[in-house]
Amino acid sequence: MTIAEAVETAVPGSIAGWEEALDALHRRIARRFRRAEARARARRYLRGLLAPLERKNGWQLAEHLGEPGPQGVQRPLNAAAWDADAVRDDLRAYVVETLGAPGGLLIVDETGFLKKGTKSVGVQRQYSGTAGRRENCQVGVFLAYASARGCAFLDRALYLPEGWAGDRARPPRPGAPEDVAFATKGALARAMLERAFAAGVPAAWVVGDTIYGGEELRRWLEEGGRPYVLAVPCTHGVWTAGRQATAEALAGELPVDAWSPLSAGAGSQGPRWYEWACLALPYDAAQGMAHWLLVRRNLADPADRAYYRVYGSAETGVEEMVRAAGARWAIEAAFEEAKGLVGLDHDAVRRWGAWHRHITLGLLAHAFLVATRALAAEAEKGAMARWPPGPCRRCGGWRGRWPGRPRSCPPGCAGPGGGGVTRRRRRAATPPAGRAGVRRSPSIPRR
């Protein structure tokens, strides 16, 4: 079941139940808004982000909500008095409450927001993973939480290039904050992880792409005893056997029997199979902890490799490392969902505060959809347990709540759920023998 289907069907319950759940979520954040009008506007904005609109900018949201112009829709972003960071904290608590699990993962990644102009805060020509090349865009750094129940975002930060935040001798550009200094993407990730750890988010691993596999972030995680699986480039240097070599060179020297085929998790077309090798590294670690270099290579093209630095319990198996490394792709799917379903990249704001407000409300709407999907899946699983699917003994067709199958037997079948004649139905429709059509004589009293 997709997120959209979960919202449309609102399992368990009807659309009214879905609206009640959204109202409950809005009550969580209502205290962050000083005025009743701003609270109501935030509720309408969330409802608009969840609407089935192709674009979710100010004009289209206003039209959907029956307003004459975009001013009212944009008021919660530009003028209303409320604390976006406090709502971010409510978002984190909501995600942990609905998706939290001891084996969860914290995933750090970035995404680009393509722009045509140059007035929006943080815009310049820079690499965007969304486009796969350098484009005129904003870049946001995000922290997501993934568990068996789903993946949703906990935190966000807009990356300000040095041209926007680093030159203090020049007046700040319009829309840029005066009190925000330049920070690398790794520093932004560390700040978000600090907030998550301080809030007690249950996580077994910290996972990230090569941008976040630098030594500074890794050292900080090690000092805090936080296990991680962080991607590193092929030129990453490591010490082993008394010499330093690049990760690429070490992988090329591994024998054939060092590689094992393992699945990195389910993808859109089934399990994602790769060959994996793990090499222990002789680095100092806390008691009971250890370092490894994990290497992944493509089954079809062995020269296509990816490299990961791993820090965790010395008892950690390769399968657990592979599971954590493969789970990083959950944030890619979450980006696609958030942009496609709740218009995360449909904003038309230019200022620092407005960007964070729109992104925060968008992430909250996305988290609501993910939580709805998790509840829908659990409800469907419970229904399947009460009425397990299987072939009907009479007609051979499938019955029960089964994905892609009918929910009952064919109408003419005499089995459970069918409309055919069964022995019980025949008895119920036939009067008892010897009594059908018999009329009692009025002279004989009834006993």
C-alpha cells in the first residue's frame, strides 16, 4: 500500500478518521502559535500540502482553499509569529512516537531545490544531487529516521554558501540572516545529530553519504560512543598492516573468497544484491568497539565499488553492517515522497525564516503520511491474521485480504464469502420436513 492509498482509504476508519488524526497532529503544534488566526492558518496550510494538487505554491494552495489570493496562504511563512524550531522539536517527538524502534537509524543527507532566479536565500550555482550536476539551486541538509515502520525526517538546515554567510566585510544579501555564520555541511549534520541525541532518539546506527564521512564527524561520533556506517571516497586513506593505502587499492588486493553476496535491502524491483567485503582496521577504539572498512561492488561490474567506514560493537556481523549501509537509500525515497506528495520543493519564499517554516510544515505533513501508512499496514496485517488468505476449497479461488487478490470468493461460490448456495443456507431457506404447508385445525389448541 502506498502512502497516497493509505491516506485515501484512511485504514482503519474513513476519511473522517483521517481528518481527526490531522487535527490531533495540529493540536500538538498549536501552542507554538501566539494567535488563533495563525494557528488556523497553519492547519489550512497543512491540509493544503496534503491535497492532491500538481503544484503546491501559494496561488494553487489559495485556489484549493477557496481564497482570492496567496497572501493568506503565505502569511504563516512570512509574517505570523511562531517558532519554527519549536515545531521542529514537535516533529521529532511525533516521528519517534510513531516510528521509533531500538534498531532505528539516523540518516544524514542533502537535497537540492532548483531555482531560476538569484534572490532566494542560499541560491548559487552548486552541485545538486537532484539534478546530478551543478545548477542554480538551494541545498538543504536533512536528518531522517528510519525503522521497520517507515522513514520520516527529524530535522533540517539550509546550507549557506560562503558567498552568502562567510564575508562579514560585506553587507548581508537580502533574505540572509545577519546572525548565522558559515557552516560546512558536516557541521550542520553534527548540530542536527546533537539535537537528536539530546532528545533521546532511539538509534542503533548513524548513516551518511561521502559528504558526511569526514574525519571530524567520525571522531565526534566515536567520542560519544555512537556506531556509524559512513561512506567515504575511493581515495580515502586507511592504515592496515603497518602501511597506509587508499580504500580502492585495498579493495583491489582482496582475494576472491573475501567477497560474499548479500542483499542491501529491498528495492523497487526486489532485493538489491551486491558483493561485500569487510576488512578490520587497527585503529584505537573504546572497549568492546572496533573499526572496519566495508566495501561493496556491483555483481555485473566488479570495478564499480563503494566504500564505508564502520565503527561499532566488536561483535557486529557483516550482515548488520550491510543492512545499515543499504538503509541509507530510505532517505532518497523519503525525499522523492516529500517533494512529490507534499510539495517540499514547491515553495516560493526567499527569506531564511520563511524557508525553514515551509520546510518544517512540509516535513510534518510528510511524517503524518508515513505514520498513516504504518498504521494502515498494521491494520491490514491484523485483518489478514484474523482472516488468513488462502485458496477456497470449493472454487479454488483466493479469499481474504490479500494484496492484488479478491477479498472474497467469487459470487457463485459456496465457500466463505461467496454468494452460492451452501448446506446451511439451504436448511435456513427450507421449512422442516412434515411441517411445510401444514395448517393447524382451529379446534386443536396450541401447546
